[in-house]
Amino acid sequence: MKRYCQTLTLVDDEELIAQYVEAHAHVWPEIIEGQRQVGILDMQIYRKSRQLFMIMDVKDDFDFVRDMAKLSTLPRQAEWEAYVAQFQGCSADARSDEKWQLMERIF
């Protein structure tokens, strides 16, 4: 199993942040299914104020560039990305890798 960690800063609006948190309490089933299809075994997002931290555990043969590109083509993924973009302070058509920044493991 491989692990990727990413970070993102939410918009500076407590109401929008609350809506973002609520949206993630009810992630659409197609989004979870798409993650499984490309090899994402588990995804967790943590929040400290406006800062998000995502942990992705993936299959050993997961290729970040290839499989995230494939994920973006799956049912409702573009719609989900456009929806959450309003909370992330980016354009509705921004790719996931344009919003979420990969972190380097140092320990």
C-alpha cells in the first residue's frame, strides 16, 4: 500500500466552511465508487481552521498522475469537483491536482 498526503486552504468564510464539512458528511456514492475503481483504498480529510489535510491510502500499483486523471473522467466526478470548488476558492473547472497540493514526507 502507498500513501499520499495533500493540503488545501479553504475560503475565509465560516458559513462556506460549515457547508463544506456538511457536504463531506454526505459524499455522493458515485464519488466513493470512483475512488475505489482507480485504486484509492481509503481517503481521510482533516481540518484545522481553513487548512485541510488529506490522507490517501492507495493500491501498490496506483500511479498518481494516471489514476487521478482517470478519476476525473468517472461519473459525477466533474460535478462534485465543481460543487466543492466554491468552498476551496478556485474555479469550478480546476482539476484536483490544481487545488490539492502534494506534501513531501520528511519523517
